[in-house]
Amino acid sequence: AKVVYKFKGGAYTSPRTIFEKLEDLNIVVPQDLRFYPYVAVFDYEAYFTGEPQYPTTDLAFHSRLEPASVSIASNVPGYTVPFCLISSGDPKAMVVDMVNYLSVIQTRASELLRQKFQPHLDELNHKIDNAKARRRRFRATRSRRKSGQVRYRAQMDPEPYITAKMSLDRWIDNLPV
């Protein structure tokens, strides 16, 4: 007897990348631009305090782990020298400073990638504008045509281009940490 496996929803398939979706819209991004080139990493150092925390009838913590410092490194130009934050006794403030510094690195990475992707962003904007113009012309002339003879054309729909541009913007703006 042969075992047949049935998976609810069907077999898994990898989601399409933004670049595959752009190709469907006749926008081809070169292979060397399809991999996010920047990354940031961090590492915490911590110590145990002797302060017990949140004892319950079943569980007792004998000490608390307190962040002492965090080191941040990245390969984003201008931010390649490791950066260290040392806690002044307020670990929450140190974490806020860490997130703020990572945001600064992300902003720079985004600026650099936008320069590289500008031709593709311009092409998307151009296609969005063209589709909107075709739609306006179509709506202006539709009233003069007999109903039922006019078909909506996919090339008049700017939505696929708008969605693709938003996806590409998100891809550019997300620094892997």
C-alpha cells in the first residue's frame, strides 16, 4: 500500500521575490542588485545582579541579567567602525540609543540603495503615471462609446505598478540586523 500525503492548502512553494514580480511588469533588475548588500549586527554583554525577581510559589529567580554594554557593527559605508554603548545604569536608555543608532545606519543604507535603484524607481513612476493617464483618457472617451463595447484593459490599471513600487521601497528600506 502506498502512503499518500495530503497537505491542507497544497504543497509549499516559495513566495515570489520582488524582482520576479518586477519582471512580470517588464522591469528587469540586474542580478548583482538582487541581493541586499548591507547588514548590521550587535552583541550584548551582561552581568548577573543578586536581586531576586518575581518569585512565585513554583519558581524563584535568584538573580537578574542586566545589560552592561552593546557593540554594533555594520558594512554600511560610513558606519564600518564598530560602535560601543555602555550602560550608565539605565539599560532601557541604552537599548533606545542602540535602536536609534541602528536607525541612522539603516537610513544611510537606504540612501545608498536608492541611488543604485533610481533608474528602476523612475521606470516604475513613469509606468504608474502612464497607466493613470490611459485610465483618464479611457474614462473621458467611455461616455461617448456604446456601453458593452468598451472593455477595461489591464494596462490602464496603475495598481500593479504602485504595489510593486511599495514592495521595492520596503525592500530598500529594510536593513537586515
